[in-house]
Amino acid sequence: MKRLLQIEFIKLWNNRASRVLILAYFGLIALIAMVTSIKIDWGPLKFNVADIGIFNFPYIWHFNTFMIAFLKVFLAIVIVSMISNEYSNKTIKQNLIDGLSKKEFIASKVLMIGALAVASTLFVFLISLLLGLMHSAYNELPIIFSDLEYLIAYLVKLFGFFAFCFFVGMLVKRSAFALGFLFIWFIGGEFIPWVYLTSKYSKEYADSIYQFFPFGSMWNSIPEPFTRLSVIQSAVEQVGESIERDYSIHPLGLLIVLAWAAIFIYLSYALLRRRDL
């Protein structure tokens, strides 16, 4: 396992584009964290994002994992490029000639996407912890380390998405076309059917079906955090309305994502086993 991971890390780090994208991904997370914690005090204009409460424990775990998950497209480019380079540079054939089995080749890629997901999760944990300690109104240990299940959901969400990217990269073999396929699948394979079901039946019925689709299950793994903010809740209550929503992480939703990840990994292996390299 260690040997396979080392092989993939060397390939990834020696690729300049992949190295730049990975550093840009983590750098952008850190930059956004720093920018959102800046206080604006320009004469009559005074504003501090921390006053909204987004950095309060334990809410920050929910907010950061939901928002930072949108940046996963950077690593998606890395993953599909990684697979594309294997075919274009003939390294996949050379690895197999050198004694690496097809199962070991797939395992090495799975280990790498797993390592990227874990690294991103740990980085989000550290950034969120630092911002929370700096700005949160609640600093009691039980409060700080509650709701950490959002980090677990974030890890599962990233791994499922990366497994999907891995399969599409294996299927298409060209990074630009692979990314295009992901977009087409999201629009044509999931979004349009969801709109159709919503218009013909109801949003609740459409959502009950959508949760079993790849992107749908990933989206549902972390509920939106905005309506959970106290300022939003107060504003809604002032007009005589109320927001009743379940913001918890559901194990079934995570299991659906993991099931899709397993399917994509198996299909990637099936593709490689059938292909004449």
C-alpha cells in the first residue's frame, strides 16, 4: 500500500500542472479563510463577517465544509489529468510491463484520491479550528468539538466525487472531454430529470428520487447551512414565518455516496481489465 501511494505521489508531484493546481487549491482555502476574517472599517462603512456568526462553534464545521466543497473542482481537474497523462504518456502500459498488476494500478489511484480527500479534510479542520478559536463566541471544549460529523460527511462527499472523476477519466481518457462529460451528466442526467419530476409531481417527490443519483447523493450529504444562521432565523420570524429544516447528517445519505464510489471504482477496474493496452 505504501509503495503504491509513493508511486502515485511521485507521478503527481513531478507533473507541474497538477502540483500548481494542488497548491492553488489549498492556498485558495487559506486565502478565503483570511479574507472572510478581515474587519472592514472605512469611515461610515463598518462590517465584520465574524459578527454574523459564521465562525461560531459548532456552526463553523457546517458552514466551512459546505462552502469549501465547491472548490473540489480544482482537484477534479488534477484527477482526470492524472488519468489522461497515464494514457497519453503510455505510463500505464509501462507500469504493467514493469510488473504492476491492473488491480494494483487501480488500487494506487484509489489510494491517491483517498489521500487527497483526507488531506483536504484535515486542512479544513485546521482552518476551521483556527478561525473558530479566533472569532467564536463559544470556546468550551464540548461545544468546539461537537458537530464534527460534518467533517466526516465532507470526507465522504469528496471521496465519492473523486471516484466519479476517476471513472470518467478512465472512460474518456482525455481530461477536457472528461470534465465536459461530468458537466453534461450533471445537466442532462440529473438536473433536467429533477426539474421534470418537480414540475410533474412535486419537489418532495423529485428530491426523494434525486438523492439516489451520484451528484444528488453528494449534494444531500451536507445540507445547506445558510437558513441555520441566527440572523436568518430572526429575519424570518419577524415576518411571521419559521424555518423548519433538518440540518443533521444522515448515515443513509453517506452510504449512498460510498456505494456510488464503490461502483465507480469497480467500473474503472472493469474498463481497465477489458482494454487492450
